[in-house]
Amino acid sequence: MDKLISLDKAAFHAINRTFTNPFLDWFMPFVTEKSNFILVAVAIAALIAIKGKRKDRWGLVLLVVTVLTSDFVSDMLKHALTRVRPCAAIDGVRLLVGCGRSYSLPSGHATNIFAAMVFLTARYKRYSPVFMTVALAVAYSRVYVGVHYPSDVIAGAALGTIVAIVITGIDRRYLWPIVENFKKPASSKLSGEKR
């Protein structure tokens, strides 16, 4: 266990202090800040709600449920594990954003972004490289800016992935068949009966 902790800290120092450059010093704080993407997310959600098919609109609802669920579970684990963030526990951290008051393990950002991106990947597979690049960038940024250990984001990524897989499985097996048949037009029912 001590060796794993030492390895975790060494990886943190490498990402946070060694493999750095001016571009990443600007880009990583931008990527790690949720508010920078709110307008884009709202615009896409509105477009899906207005122009999307029923399956897309239902997916939007489930995406919100997925992120809220992952956020709740990660918050519960944070309070159960009570790991102190590196920016509050280690001297000499390059802190590029606020340290934050919550605990460190698992990373909430990594949990939520992986939950969202894995969920979207399951529905829109052709965009999976884009989704997973976003997820990896956000997770990496949490270590780069000095607020999480690598193991925090790895745990968050795993947790978010599990949440997305479970909700996707429940949807495909139980929820979507109900939603798909809910208030089906009478004409489609009649045509189905004639067949």
C-alpha cells in the first residue's frame, strides 16, 4: 500500500510540476472549469429538446439522471473515504485553480464527465473519439491544476463508467421499451394490428 501511495504521489508531481508548459498552464484551468461549457451544453440541450427525435429527448433526460447519480455517489464516497486533496496536503504544489473544500477521492469532475461521455458513447458510437477525448482531458486537468491525485481521477473515471453502463443497461432493458410505446399514435397501433 505504501508503494502505491508513493507511486501515486510521484505521478502527481510529474504531471503537476514536471510535464508542464505555458499552453497547458492556460488550457488545463480552462478545461477544468465547468462554467466554461454551460452555455454550449444549454444550447445543445435546447436544440435536442426542440429538434431531436423522441429517443434523443429521452436520452437527454437520462443524461441528466446519469450525471446527478454519479455526482451523488462520488460525493458519498468522498465523505466516506475523507482523503485530503494534494493541494492541502503537499508543499510546493503548482495550484492553478482554487483548491476546493471537498475531499479528494474520487474526483467528482472525473466521475461526472466519464459518466456523461460513456453514456453518450453508448448512444452515439461514431462520436466516441470526441466524447472520450473530452473525458480524458477533463480528468487529466484535475491532476495538472493540482487539486487531485492520479488515483482520484482513475477512481472517478471507473465510477462514472460503471454508473453510465448500469443506467444504459436499465434503460435498454426496461425504460426505453416503455417510453417508446407510450402514447403511440392510434394509426401506428392499427397498422400494427393489421399486419
